[in-house]
Amino acid sequence: MSRLSLYVLKQLLGPIALFAFLITSVVWLTTSLRLLDFVINRGQSAITFTYLTILTLPTLLVIILPLAYFFATLYALSKLNSDSELVVMASAGFSRAQLAVPVLAAAAIVMVLTYLSSMYLMPAGQQALNAKVVDIRANVGAALLNEGTFNIPAKGLTVFIREIDSDGQIRGVLVHDNRNPRNPITYLAEGGEIAQTPAGARLIMVDGTVEQSSKGGARLSVLKFDRYVFDLDQFAGPAPVSERTASERYLGELLNPGPELKPRLRRAFIAEAHNRISEPLYCIAFALIALAAVTRGRRARGAQALRITGACAIASVLRIAGYGLQGIAAENLLLCIGFYVIPAIGIVIGILGLSGAHPKPALSSEPLAEAAA
């Protein structure tokens, strides 16, 4: 690449990184609210919340990276054009074909990152995320660490903790076991702690009483204890065993799903595989569309704004069509060819725009300086 090409590439990479960061931050913030509610209700730490949100990033990047590339490319090329840098480059013999080299090089970089996210990072992150969520749901003890709140970790069980010291010691414990409404049991203790033992989560209560009602409340028996161990794992239940979703599977698993799966699920996995393969191809279409929008036509602000608006509309229609095809292709695998046709249409539109679809080009495809006039 020439020095001018490297200069243009540098001007592109900065906005691409900035746009990707800004869009990811906004989307990440909105999606993390669901995890925040889950983490708080389960008594998890801020470190766990950060870990879970990081695992969701690859799924977001698969969608965000091509879009961030398109808008960043439009912005960078428009800035170069408004500053007359493209005109100066054309006057120096820098043709539109040479300008396309750094634009396509940036598209290739984004494509590699998108493929890396969709083929490896996304399924790995989703597997780790779901495994962690299952562990958190099974950890009944952590769900009880909310002082001053009546916690209901399972149907028929109510736990209240008055205060939790900095060393993890509990002050004031109430456990009401109403699984058998005819014989409810209430545990009251001065203190205790929640311990993770090899056998599972245990609530250890000290200096308390056990009050058991029988005969419809006509009889109440009270038993004092110095130390009582309450098994919490009995409320956790067995860990759910479910088939891995499409987002948790690698490309090979999607293309060759097991024969034991239902036909519709098999089709959905195959359609997802083709979608992952074709998704980064939008970067090439977006590169050509952005290049045509900025470098073809009159340099007047109104005309350029109109072309940029049209480019955004075309890119939006292409991407929405791709998303809409996902659900339809799961019903008919012959439609999977559409995953490749849609970005190909965008590439053709970009090529037609660069070849002279708009009159009065601002940059000639030949190394001439007539655009400077």
C-alpha cells in the first residue's frame, strides 16, 4: 500500500474503533440490565456481574462490527471529502481504485474480527454464560444473602436475615418451612452462617429454637438448640439438562447437527450456520456503498447529504432483509442461498454506483486532477 493508502486506512481505523465502542457500550448497557437484576436477586458479587456481561460481548460484536464499520467509513470518507483531501489526492494521481484499497483493507480487518466472534468467541462465551447461570441458580445459599429481606428461595420456604457482619457472620435468623401446611416448622436463631460444604450449601444456626405446629395449630412444640444445620440443597433441585441452543454451537456442530434432533431444529441450526458464514460479507457491500456515496456525484453539501442518506437507507434495507431471512430459512433450507444473495446485491449496487450510476463524479476513476476544478 502506498503512503496515501496507509493514511486513508489510518483515518478509517480510528472512527471504526470509536463507533464500535460507542454502539457496543449502548447496547451492552441495555442488555446488562437483565443480568443485573438476576445477579442482585441471587446475591452475587460485582465481579460475577462483570464476568457475565463480558461473556455477552461476542454476540453483540457479531451484529455491531459491520454496522460500526459502515457508519465509520461514511464518516471518515465524508470528512476527507469535506476537507478537500480527496480532491488533493485526485490531483496527485490517486485514483478511485487506489482509494478503494484502504477501504477494502479496513473491511477485511472487520471481517476477520466478525468471523472470529461468530465462529469461536460467541459459542464459547454463550456456553460459559449458560453454565455460570445454571451454577448460580443452583446456589441457593447465595440467594439468601440479602439482609433485612424476606427471601423465598423455594416454594414453601421463607428465610429472613436481620444483619450480615463484614466477616460473613449472620445476626438474627428466621426460617419458616411451610412445605407441609398442616405441620409448619419455624426456626429462630441468634446467629449463624451459610457454608459451602462438600455435601452442598448449609445454613448453620446457633442459639435458637425450633417451633413446630401440629393438629392444625392446636399444638405447638418448642425445641431449643445450640447448633442446628439446615440443608439448603434440598431446595435447589436437579440442574436442568437441555439441548444447546444455536448460539452455543460451533460452525461444525451447526452444519452437522445430531440425527436425534427434530427436523425443524436441524433446519434452524443449518440456517444459523449459513447466516454466520455470510454475515461478515456485508462489510464488502458496505465498503462499496459508502465509497460510491462519497466519491460519486456533485460535491455540493445538499447533494452529498442526499447520497449519504440514500446509502444509509440501502444498507438498512439489506441488513433488515438479512435478519428477516433467518426465520424464513429455518422453514425452507433452499432459502439459505439468500444469505449470500443479499450481500451480493449490496456489492453489485456499490459497483454500479462506482462505475458511474451518478453523473458528474467528484473523483475520476483515472488518476486525473479534473476533480480539483
